[in-house]
Amino acid sequence: MPRNKFHGLKRPKLRQSWSKYNLYNFTKVGTPPAANKTFFQQKWVAKSMTRGYHNPQIKEKHWTRMFDRRLPAVVPMDYRYLAENDGSEMALGRGSGLEKAEEGRERKKQKTPYMNMAFHPLERRLDTAIWRALFASSTKQARQFVVHGAVRVNGKKMIYPGYQLNPGDMFSVEPEQVLFATGAKKRRKDSPKSLQDVRDLKEEQRALAMEREQERQEQEDSDAGAATLESDEEREAMSGRPEDQDDPKKALRSLMIRAQKILDDSKRKLSGKRQQELRQFSRSIKKTMSKLRGIEEANVEDTIDGLESGLAEILTKIPQDEVPREVRLDTAEAAEKRDEANNVPEEPQPTEPAISRQTGKVDEYRARKDAELLHAALARANENPIDSSKPYATPWKPREFMSAFAFIPRYLEVNQNVCSAVYLRHPVARPGLAEVPSPFHGETLGLAFNWYLRRR
Amino acid sequence: MWAWLNGPGKAFRDPLPSSTNYLSAYDKSGNLLRTRQDSAPRRQRSESAEAELDEDEDDIQKRELESGASEEEVRKGADLRALRRREREELEARGGIPKERVGDMRPYPLNQQFRSQPVLSEDLREKIYELVVLDRLDLKSVSATFGVDIRRVAAVVRLKSLEKQWMEEGKKLAKPYNDAVMAMLPQTPYQEGRTPQVHESINDLPVHPYTRQQMFIPASESRAYTREDAAKAFHPTLLPADKRIPHPELIQIAKWELAGHDRDTRQRMMREKDAEAAAKRAEKERRQADYEARTQVVVKGRRWDFKFEDVSAETVGKDGRGRHTVGLRYGMPLEDRKRGQIKIPTSVE
């Protein structure tokens, strides 16, 4: 296996890894030109290219023994067609089926890309399967996980990366190792921050500086305060650990900003209305904070746990019954409590003090809502805590350039929550589709296949 | 390289929200292909058509009826507008980026024959687990309902039960990892109350090596040469496609449907057939057990039972190396205890 220049840029070799060097090479490498090459040369080039990707750590003599010229394929069958016809319709007419009335409109039948399956025996290997299931960032790393005893097959420790998975085998990797392999890299040993965070921060600052410069040029006496203040705060919150801060109010604020960030992550699936609500969240939480201080100043402690218990206390202190009816009715949780509300007799037209009481109740209700939101955010934060003792940057986020490589082939069924996967069956080719993931053109793979066919 | 990473390659640094983010979805200068004007004809709709979507549906229908359109036309128009409204909502939910096209799903731009295919969404997995474990449905019918391979259904249940076990034990799940990865992958969703989206083809017929050869069989014109005959021609033991697919009972049901049986009759017939098959299986198992009791002597051991069975020495064949024989083959010493011999297990129970 080539140890130096694994991700060389001069003579690029594609590798089974999520490195950004590798991604760059993916954009550079094409199909090798065949015009002025002999057939032998073409095959040689194709073989060396493809073997650089498909498990180069396996010695060539071992691979040639694993190689199989019989390539697996399937044909999807339509049960309705099978029910309607018994096969004799294929011999109708002049012996090759009746001619179709309308011609040209029918879609051309796709070919089965057999040549793309040239390296299918390697997909059975345990280390390759771990990488394909997105549990490691490269096959080399997957191999290391296996050798170091972090992988189990059917619940038993398996230390051989070359173990050939059988259909139905379940393999599991230690979640900590998976988080380490797929998470953002730490910048320093004693800090939970990642390289990505630092770089993003720098870029943000640069963009901000540019913006400010523009604004200054546009108008001298403008106050760029509000926006920058907020983002400054945000930065502070993201950089400092909440436990470090002495002032409980400050800690709560930083926590809130982090909570906001966490909720931001889940924004994608939310509707526009919900997003607006979330945007209001940070504004309304300020009110909550002042109320929080008013309710139990003594109870607020300077740790997250204290804050959490404080929050829980707020939740108990503001009972749901206090919530005014009209507010309750337009919330989602109102549905459960509607029958209770129905028992309340119709109030007469509210006089002025009644209205003020009502608004007080509304405020309390809002406070409770905010506290609930914050509570949910804290629960999410607990799921993904900041912890500088971990070998990866925290809170955990995927490493950069992972999404370009993220796919799971159909012969695996993966459960990411428990970092386990089942090898369902061997990869197969089907019309128009090959299941062995390979970055090369079918022609290149065909030439490589031909190389290994010799003397066979 | 750095120029690329900071220029066109910057798009790959972080995942695209609620979408896949593969190389083939971008052009050379790092622009998303599907957001380009020429590739999104739907976006070039006229302003008035867009404004129509914002209007109240009843108003539009009333106006159309007044202008002399027939009821059917109005209904068609309403359906179309509803569809477009839903489309627009979806588009807004994805942040204005249209859905991926088939060409955008290729992680490797050179390989046209490989695509990233959807995985089961978490809701769908949960539903499958519920149906199989709580409602006690059999794997085959769940597989046929959701268009998910039988083996995949079994694997989903196995993995889900492991997950539940972890939750019971209080073991921490890799939730942030799960959320991040699922957001990067295409998914087959589960929509309550709607017809399930087919995940994969469940009736895959493996290409048998016997069928790889080309052959010419003369047959008379008057003969109905069926799939069964074709299978026989390839090899006397080869079964026809109808019997080699994972869901042959679907063919039977379709045949009954063609014969004009109504739904209830079909279901009753299927139940009868299932019961028959179950009885047959039980009978076979009973016979096997009988045979073993007759031929085997079982001696209980401390950890294992020892089973003794008479064998014939004649089965070794001409060269003494028959495949289904017992005993050591002479001539080649075993090297498995030698230094440096790695014995990788071939299976783990």
C-alpha cells in the first residue's frame, strides 16, 4: 500500500476516503485517453487506477485469487406481467413476439452494467462495508477500527478487517469511534472547538468587517449597533462554555443563544410560520429572563443543572389552568385540554380590571411557553453536549466535505442511532444500475476486468 | 487545489439543507445545476399564474363558473392549483432549492451507472417495526405493502429492536450523528394515510448461471412454448421465473383477480393457501425429526450434545474426495496450527 502521497495531487489516485484532497482529485481525474495506447497499455492504466481505489492495501496476488469473472445480476420482474402471460407470447408472430402497434414511443430497454461489478468481491470485506455504512471516514480508518477491537459482528468481537460478510450479518461499531471518525476535528486538545468553527468565525468576521466598511462609506452617522451586538453575543455564547460563566443571567443568555442555534439546526423541516415563531423566540426569552429573576431570585444557581431545575420549577409554578382561554385555544396543545375549557362558563364582557388580569395571565402563559421551549432546547443540548474531553469537536457536527460522499448502497441496511448495519445481500447489477460504488467510468472498469481475466 | 476548495468546492464543505450534495449536482464553477433558469422551466411561469395561487380558491372558482367554464374544467383547474400550491410550499420548505433530479444523485460524476438511492426514513422504519413486532404481521406482507425487500424488513426489525434495547438500558444513542447523516441522504418517506411510496423492486429475479448461455431449441409453431419449458431447456432442475421470485404469491393473487374473483374471495383463497403451505412445512419438519430420531444417537455432553450417525464409506467417490463425505482427506498435512497462519472465520453465529 502506498504510504506516502496517498492523496497526491500531481499524479492523482482516487481513494476510498472523505478527504478534501480526494474530493479535489475526483474533479480532476477523468477517463484515460486510449487513442495512442495499445490494448495492453489501456488495461494496465485502467487496472492501476481502479486498484488504487478498490482496497489497495490488499496484495495483488490475494486480489487476483478473490476476483470472480461471474458477475451477479438481477432482473426486476413485474408480477402482473407474469400473471397475464405465460411466456408463449414471446414466440408469437414471426417468432419473436407480436410487433408493437406504436413504434418509437417505447422507452429503450436499459442494459445491465456488468462491467461496473468488476470489484464486487471486495464489497464483502468488513472494513469496506463499515466505510460504506458511513461509520468511518476511509477504509483505512475502518480497518483500524476493526483491528483495534471496536467492531462486532453478530455481537462478537471481530478483529479481521478481511472478514467476508455473509448475507444477514450485523456489524456494529462503537458509537464513540463513529462520532470521532465522522465528526469535525478538534483544533486543540483542551478546547471543544473545531477547526471548522474557527474558520467559519473568521470568515464571518471578515464578511462583517466588509459590511461595516460599506456601511461606513454609505453613511457616517449610522448605528450598526443592533445587528453586530447580537452577533457578538452569539459568538461569545458559542465560544465560552456556559459552566465557565459566573453570572447566572449571563450564563442563561449564552445558553439561550446556543439553544437558539440548536433549534436553528432543525429549521429545515419546519414550515415558514414555525420559523417565524422561532425567530421571535430569542426576543421573547429576554422577557422570560426578567420574569425568571422576579420569580425566584434565590433559586437561580450558576450551573446548567441549577438553570434546568429552575426551569422545571417555573414549569410547575405556572400551571396550565391559569392560561386564558383564547390563548389556549390557538395553541396546539389546547386540543387535549379543550374539554376542561368547555366546562368553564361563558364569561361576560370583560371590564377593565378583568382585561388587565387577562393580560397578566397571557404574560405568564408566554413565560411558560418560553420556558418550555428553552427546556426542549436544553434537552437537545444534553443530547449533544459540549465536552472538551471528547476526541472530537463538541457539540458534535459532521466533518467538512462529508456530504459529497454520503450515500448508503442498497445492499446495506443501516441504523445510525446504534451505529449498526446489516449486510443484506451481495451487491448486484440490475438494468441501468450497478450497486458497487465505484468512481470510474464503465469503460475503465471493463478494461480492468479484462486485465484480471487473463490466464483465466 | 486551494483555489478550488475556496471557490467551487466551497459548496461541499457543509451539507446542503434537506438535500443531497453530490459532485454531479454542480457545474464546474460551483453553481447548483437545478437552480439555473434554463433547467427549471417551472419557475418561468407567468406572474399572473403565481398571483392566482395567492387568491382565495372559492373566488377563482366562482369567477370561472361565471365566465362559462364547465364544472369539470373548474374542478380540474382547482386540482391543478392545489398541486401547484403544495409544490410551492414544498419548495419554500426546502429554502427555495428545487428537489434533486436523477442526474443530481450521482456521487461519482464519471460513473453513470451508479446512483445514490433513497434509504428508509426513520418514520417508515418505526412503522415497519410496529407492524411486525406489535401487530405480528408477517415479513412478506409488510414487504409487499411498502415495497421493501423482505431481507430489509427483517434487518430493520432487528436493528430497531437493538435500538429499543439500548433505550431501555439507558445507553446513549448516537442521535446527533443520526440526524446529520439522515439529513444528507435521500429518503423514502412514510406518509400516514397515503399509498406507500415504493422503496425498491421486491421481485428481483437473480440471473442464474444456467441461463447465461445462448441456445437454439427447435419447437413447432403450434406449440405454446412457456417460461416453464424455457427453464427446462436451460436445465432440468431450473425452476421458471414465476417460482424463483421472492413473492410468487403476488402472481397468484393477480391471476385470481384476472379470473374475476372479488377481493374477499381472493383473501379467503390466499388464507387457505397459506394454511396449506404451513401444514406442509410442519409435516416436513415432523418427518425430518422422525428421520433424525431413527438414525441418530444423541449423547448429552457437558456443553454440547454428541450426535452419532452411520455413514457409508462408499460415498467418497472414485478419487476418495467426494464433496459430501465425512473424514479427513489424506495427502496434505493441515497447516492451521503453524505460526503465522491466519484463520479468518468464514461465518459468525
